[in-house]
Amino acid sequence: MKVREIFELMGGRPYIMRLTDLQPARLSLMATKNHIPSHWVRLFIALRPELDWTYLLDSDSPKYAEIRANSFIRDLRAQRMREAEKPRVAEMEP
């Protein structure tokens, strides 16, 4: 599991602390042990389905297959992936 990368992609530790009410020591422990409890992983997947969770979790674990297969999560992932592919107006201007 790529805990530090997950934290970064989720918006950083300060954002995760505000979101989850976890203390810095708890996040440090997760990073040190390189493990995030499954209930937090499920929340992170639901919030950021567009991330490559197979890569971030180092597996295609059936443990999280149900949430990744959820139709709402799949649709949200597809929508965000399409949005990420659209060129932004500022990028198009010289």
C-alpha cells in the first residue's frame, strides 16, 4: 500500500485531518506501518474514485472490489476521468 502517495493525492495530511478528525500521530502511524484501515480506504475510494486504486493499494484486492464496482462510484470515476481529459481554457490560450 502506498500510504504516503495516497495521503498526497487525497489532498495532504491537513486536509485528511479535517476530513476524518484523525490526529497527526495517527496519520504518522499509518504512514510508518504503511497501512490504512479498510474503513478509511473505502472512504478515500468513494471520495476520489478517479485515482488508480489498484496501483495505490498494490493489489486488485477483492476486499475493495464491492465499492469500486458500485455503479455510483464507477459513474463518478468515469465523469472525473472525462473532465481531467478536457483541455482547460487557460492551457489553450497562447
